[in-house]
Amino acid sequence: MHATIPALPDGIHYILKSGIQLGESTGNLDGMLNRMEGTMLAAGMAVLIKLGFGFLINPGLSESQAKKAQRFFENNFVIKDPNVPGGIRYYQGKILIRTRKPQDDMNVLIKFCPDPKALFIQTPFGKQLNPVAIVATEALSEAHAEQIERDPNKVDLVIRFKDTQAILGLAERPDADVVQLLLENLVQITGNFGHMFKFGAIGKNVQMVMKDFL
């Protein structure tokens, strides 16, 4: 079932805002917020989202943080399914973030657990989560994004912001909430209801975990 929903679940908002905040705290955003070019923003967002999830699952964390990271992974990406070998599969949602202005050329594709075989790696300390395999991100051209959006096999959810300023506003307006975004008509969601709520739930969990790091 697909529909257009003029709403942004809290969790999705937090994923984007947490990624931007992490980028600011680590210096990875230096200068980027002053550049309005959509392609630059898309490339930066792709890096920040991957950086954020990799940071949360980083095996170099303290023991207590590593345990939280493991729980975060299990709670958000592990799905028990008796119909698959081993009884476990992983959440593999595909999310496309765009703006309503084609001239922005601001398109980011997010894929969760794109290669389940790469999720774990062998280390001197045993089998551990691979922080770079949790999420894959890619900045796309406008033409490529249009092609992907039309193919239900390549994307499950499309988050379309009004423009690049609406995205950058998540960092420039840290106190802005979802209600404000709705009232200002800054975002719209199109896609599968199940993935919408799943992505929102992951985002809320990101928010809770990020409080320990930011």
C-alpha cells in the first residue's frame, strides 16, 4: 500500500538531525552549512548518515557502549523469521531523500543492511559487528533518483523536503519539532506505510542512543 502523507514521523526527523549534530561535533560539517548547492548537500548528508550509524556500532567503543550498540543493532535490524535459514533475517529498507525542486539536485539513497553477509567480521577478539555494513548511502543525480523512485523494487520510502534550506534547518533550528515542519509545509512522505513507521522507530532509537555521545 502506498500513499502520500504530509507528515514527518519524529524518528525520521531525529535521524537527520542527529547526523547533522554528529557532523558538527566531529568537524565533518565545517563550511558545509554555508553551501546551498544541492549536490554538495547530498554528498555531505550521505556521508553523515553513514558516519552516524557507523559511530553507533563502532567496535572501538567502551564495553558498556559496545553492549548498547549491540542492543541497538538487534532491536532495529534483526528480524526473527522461522521461514528463513537460521531463523534470522535483517531489515533492508531503502529510503530516498529528495527535495521538491529538481534544480536542487539533492538526492540521497539510504539502504539498511544491503549485504547481510558483510554485517559481521572476524577480529582477534572474535566475531563482531561491521560498522560500515549497517547502512549504505549514495548521493544520486536527479535523473537517477527519478528512475529509482519509479521502481518499487529499488525504494520503499521517499522523503521529500521543500528545498535544501528545509534540510539545513534541522541543524540551524535545533529546537524545531515535527509540528513546526508540518505547519510550514517543509516535508512530505511517499511510500510504504510499514517502512515509514520502521524508519521512524529506528530514528527514535538513534535519538536515545545519541544522547550518550553528543
